[in-house]
Amino acid sequence: MTDRQTDRQTDNELVSGFVLDKRGHIQILDFLKAFSIITIVLMHLCQNYLKALPSIVITASSLGGTGVHIFFFSSGCGLYLSYLKHPTNFTEFMRKRFGKIYIPYILIVIISFFLPWMYMGSDRFAALLSHIFLFKMFVPKYEGSFGIQLWYLSTQFQFYFVFVLLCKIRDKLDARQFIVGSMIISLSWSCLVTVMGFGDERVLNSFFLQFLWEFCFGMEVAKLLKSGRKLEFKKWPLFIIAIIGISLEGLISLKFLSLKSLNDIPAFFGYISLAMWLYAVLGQDTKKAWKPICKYSYEWYLVHVLVFTTIFMIGFQGLGRQLVLGLIALIVSYVVAVGYWQLIHKVLKV
């Protein structure tokens, strides 16, 4: 067998999948989080700040928003894996979420509250309270206040409120019942919202039921891994699924808006397959690059819109100048995220 044939055979046998390492950690989940936060940040930068970009680039950047589907999947997987190791009750679970998720989030909202350009409404104090007491998830005008990306926190907290209940439900059902049941609920909710004419209303189209099947799918992957099994996939089938899924997502978004409620399915599988294919291609060789991004991903998600909005107050015109400013904003936002992580974990010891 020639060296070229050997290389081709090895390439075809490369797999990428979900495996628990000796520490009980899922390496690919770190990569998925890193990949997702990069695409989300780039999407917000392109669509809201780099106005001089060609329209086709701005439209294509919408793919980055699909990263939130991976966040919900990863959240379900990570939380349930932890629960299987150390079962907890609702009070203890929420106490941990309060310190790890709520406090860093609210601190950013409070900082944004004192920056006039982060909210233009006259009811600034009411908007602040909507975040502190978590009722913004039910009030459309506050859902995007102090940062368009903060809608995700509303949905995530909804999952936190029902997580322990979902764990109890999973104990009563088998894998197929759990996944199929959650998918039926998600599709029913999205169809109901669409039929009622609220398909573009964030508090409804991003209610946790919309993403329930992704979260539950993550839980099921965690349970499978905890049982000692692995989920492995060959590289090129992943690439094919990625092309098909992303193409369907784009087609539905551009040509068949009436099917928008069904778009999450091809979007999720197309995006995650692309990410897993990249993981298979890049592998451990780039671990030093994406590991830190994963580590600071939550903080980067929290601060990047604040940083972008503040820097782009300069208001440069022209594509060249905007691209330079965008690169600066991207770097600064990541540096701020790292500093914010240091503040939260080492200074405030949250």
C-alpha cells in the first residue's frame, strides 16, 4: 500500500464524537462552545455594527446565530451529566446557578444601566428591574434591553426553573419517549406561535419550549455517555449532513418563511455537524487555541455587545475603517471577557 493510500484510508477512518475522558469530561463539548461563541459574536458584529459590509455577507453571518442551539444542547448535556453524578434538589440547583450565572449577568446589566447609549428608553429603571427580578422574559419591550444578546439568559433561566422536573420526567421515560415527546412539544409550541401571528415576538419564539428538544437531546447524550457508551461519527458523513442542514436552513429562511417554525431542526443538525467536522479536522492540535475561548465563553457572551456598542460610537464610515474598528472591537471584547472572568472568579470569588 502506498503512502498516499494509507493517508486516504486514515483520513476516512477519522471520527469525531462524544466521549467521556478519564476526568469525566467531554472534550468535544468545549470545542462546540468555543465555535458557537465565535460565530455568535461575529454575527452580532457583522449585522449590527459593520453596516458597510455587502448585504450577502451580512445575510450569511446569520448562520452564527445558530450557535445558541448548541448552547442549549450543551447546557442540557453538561447539567444532566453533573446531575447523574450528584443528584440535587431544586433549591440547591438554583443556588449554584445564582452564583455562577445570575450574578455575572446582573453585574453587566447594572454597568449597562449607567451607560446612556445602552438603553434609549425613558423607563430605564423599570428595564433594570425587569432583569433583576427576571420578568423581562415576559415583557417584549424589555427583552432586548441593555443588550440584544441577553434574551438568551431569559430562556436559559426558564430551563433552570424546570431542570430538576425534567430530570424526574426522564426517570419515568425511556430514551425514545423522552426525545420524541420533547420534539413534539417544541414543534407544537412553534407552530402555535406561528399560527397565532407571534412568530417574530421574542418572548414567545424564544420561550424554553421552543428549544426543549435540543436541551433534552443534550440530556440524553449525557445519560448515554454516563452509561459508558460513546457517540462517534465519521468525518465526511458529518460534512455532508452539515451541507444539507445549513442549505435547508438558508432556503427556509430566505424562501419559505411560513416554515420558519420547522427551521430549528435542520439548523441544529447542520450547525453541529459542521462544528464536529471541524473538530475532526483540527483535532487536539488546536486545543490551546479553543480551550481558553471555551473557558471565557459565557463572559464573552455577556460583554461583547456592551463593548461593541461603546467602541462603535466613534461612527466610522467606509468599509475599510469599519473593518479595522471591528477587529479592534473584537479583540477588546475578548480581553474584557478575560478580565471579567478574573473579577468574578478570583476577586469576587463567585
